[in-house]
Amino acid sequence: MNIEKCNLCPRKCNVDRKKQKGYCSSGDKIKIARYSLHMWEEPCLSGNSGSGTVFFSGCNLKCCFCQNHEISQEGKGFEISVSQLEDIFLELQQKGANNINLVTPTHFVPQIIKALDNIKNKLEIPVAYNCGGYENPQTIEMLKNYVDIFLPDLKFYSGELSLKYLNAKDYFEKAIKSIKKMQSITGSIKFDKNNILKKGTIIRHLVMPSCTGDSINILKRLSKEFDLSKENPEILLSLMFQYFPCFKAENFAEINRCVTDQEYTYVLEYVEKLGFEGYIQEKNKDESEFVPKFYSDYNKFRLENP
């Protein structure tokens, strides 16, 4: 797969991204909006020293409620070369990152693979693929010898909700297939002596207001697809309650609010009933303050983040 006839994601634009942008709003040049040691990922990723996040611009989903809409849909970011991306990976490692955390990287997979190939004898920390879940299994297969940790979202079960909020009616169908491919690559969860994740798949699910029934359907399906045994779980679940209405959520009254205590308790009880291992985010935090600052200019970014 390449970007000259791009079918990296299920959108299958089939366009030459050297000449025009795909559905992801990206051409052939790598575009990022920041990179940093990030302390707000799951504890097994951030630890005490942070996860080495690289935020890529563009996205193959168009979530109406996206907290990172500045970069996913509004084009904010600055272009870098493959060699600059290599330097970024090594810089994050030198600063003590527990991992290289590729955030929304799908549309730049060929360039990322090239960068990782060029520094394979220098990079000594795991690589994490942090995505929206809307992936092609064939693209995931390309990452078999490059990615150690997969961090896919699993947003919706219902095709109706997926179409309404993501403009992707086939979202769950594509996501569950790609997630099964991810898990087959990473195998069971593996931590180091400091409980930092070295290999494995963490499925992230953001609980949405008015959508708890959909959350339950996702949990039921995951419990059927994967072994959840405490001794050797095939996947971890990260249940997130960080939703707050932003971007275009105001156009949908049913999600133009935060999750209620009743909704929180309902989903949480089901997680406990099914026996998932992983992480559960506390409710009632003001998550808007944790949205990172994004940049359009590399020099300004470096000035403010030496």
C-alpha cells in the first residue's frame, strides 16, 4: 500500500496524495502539531517519565465531538520530513519517554515505517499505535515488525450512531476486524518490572451521553472475542469518561452534555460483571484542561517547548 493510490484506511479514497488530499485531509507530506512527553495516558504508558507522543494532523474519521478538532479536521500543524521524524523519535527517547506514541498515524503509515527502518538500531523503546479504530487489517499487518503496542478506540457499535457522529456507518465492522488483527500481532499483555507496558493491545472506549446501551453492546462483544482472564488477558480495557461537548456536538442535543452519574454507574457495573482488566477513568474531572496545545509553526513550537 502507498499514498499514490491511497487505500490505507477503510475510506479507500484511491487518490494520488502527491497530487490531492484524501478524506483524511492529508497529502504526501508528514504533518504534525506537537510532540512531547505526555503524562495523561494510562499509567502503564505514561509512568513517571511520560509517553513520547507525536500528534499527527489529519484523520480518517470526522467525529463531530472531536476534542482534537484543531488538528484532526481544521488542518493545524506543520510539515516535517522523514528524517525529522526520525530525530523526533530519538529525541523523545533521549528525554526518557517510556514509548513512542503515534497519535492518529494511519494516513502516514508508509512514512512512519520508513523512519522506523532508518533508526531500528537506535530506537530501544516500544512503539505504540494510537488510533481511532477505523483501520484496514492489511495496513495493520504492515506494522507487524514495527509496533509493539496498539491503542485503538472502539467508539460505537451501532451503524446508525457511527453514521450520525462519525460519518462511517461501517465503523464497528471495520474496527473489530482491525482490533483482532492488532491483538494477534501483539499477543497477550506484557509489562516490565515497573509495570510499564512493553507489548499488548489496550482498547479504549469513551462512554458517551445517551449512548450507554451502545457501550454495553461493545462490552458484550469484546467479552466474546477475547480472553479476559486475570492471569493472562489478551487485551486490556480503558474505559474513559472524559467526554465533554465541544466542536460540533452542539448540533446534537442528546450529546451536548456530559455523562450523568447514572450513566457512569450503569456502564461501570457491566464492566465489573464481565471481568475486564484495565483502567477506569474517574468521572467529573474537567478534561478540557488536558487537551494539549497544538501548533502550526515549528519554530514557535520549539521556542515554547525547548
